[in-house]
Amino acid sequence: MVDPEGRSVILVVEDEPSYQDALNVGLTVEGFVVVAARNLEEARSLMTTAEPDLVLLDVMLPDGSGVDFCRELNASSTTPVIMVSARTSEVDIVLGLEIGAADYVTKPYRLRELVARIRAVLRRPVGESTSDEVITIGPLRMDLLRRAITRDGAEIELSRKEFDLLALLASRLGQVVTREHCLDTLWWGLELSDTRTLDTHIKRLRQKIELDPANPRHLLTIRGVGFRLDQ
């Protein structure tokens, strides 16, 4: 749904009336257009009819798991998802980020903080823009529009986050991208001291794009600073 005033459309998937009502009022006051779903069935329908700019997704819903729905959205859409849950353990938060959520907010939350996170995600590009639609990295060909990467014509399967991370590094080809920048861009809200998620994605990317992952030629670690993608 395109708002005539250019406002961002937020799909709120929440079955608790108190949270739903508060979000409807609070986000509207903050200048967003809010569409509401009480369960996954309604959410799937609104993804098509409302075409939201962002999904605010509760983890526990009456007809299924928000985690599974987040995976479903990531497989078919580029719409960012912020997961909302009363689960506050590190395992739950990392899981949410690992499956492709743009952010993870724990209940109870302050509306001001939630709005700040929503705006940060909406400002965030997918990876970062480059002047080229296709980037060549050694024997690799990265098509940013198709979100595809091939080696000698054979496609390499990457998860959404893996592609976004590679696109981020490719946007600064030959330059060092700091750990802080990777986390702030792709895992906003994840503590800098906990970089296991980032390191895991770097390791998976090397296994998929390097001929010899133990001795990488393209995806290099700059110790104590970050990473550099070289041709």
C-alpha cells in the first residue's frame, strides 16, 4: 500500500489487545500508517494487500510461530522484520537475528526506543548501494538486483543475511569494513562484545565463495579491525 503522504506502512502482528492498541495509537502519532494482524493468517493476507515497509512481529501467536513466519518472509520478500518477544535469553535473541530479523525487541519496551529502532531499520539499505548492479570478485559474479552470486555460471546458494553481508563488503571493495559497521548495519542492537553471529556468517561465506576457505584470497580478516573483500 502506497500512502499518499509518503508515510511508512508498518504491519503489526500482535495477538495481545493491550500491545496492539498501544502500538496502533503510538505509531500513528509518530507518523506511521499502521495495519494490524492478530494472527499469521491475517498477516499473510496483509503482506499482499497492504505491502508494508516493515513488519513488527510477535514471536508467540495463536496459529503458529513468529520465528517460522520470519523465515517464510525472508524467503519470499525483502521487507525487514523486527521481532518482538517476552523471551529475553541470549539464545532467543541470537536465533531471531540468525534467521534474518533486522532487529529483536524484548517486552516490555518503551515506545520511544521501539520507534527509534523502526526508523533505524527503515533507513538501513540492504547491504549498501553501489554504482554497479553486477560486481566481479575474482571468479565470482555478484548480481545485486537478482540477489544472486555465481562462479563460472554455477549459482552459489546464500542465505539472505549472507548475501547482505557480502553486499556490504562488496560496496567497499578493497577497503576495510569494521566489525562495528557490520553489526550496526546488519544486526542493529547486537552487543559489539558478542560477535559470534558475525564471525559465523563470515565463516559460512568463506566456505561458499573461497576455493580454499582455510587460506582465503578474497574475504580477508583484518585482525582487530574487521574484514576486507578483495578481487
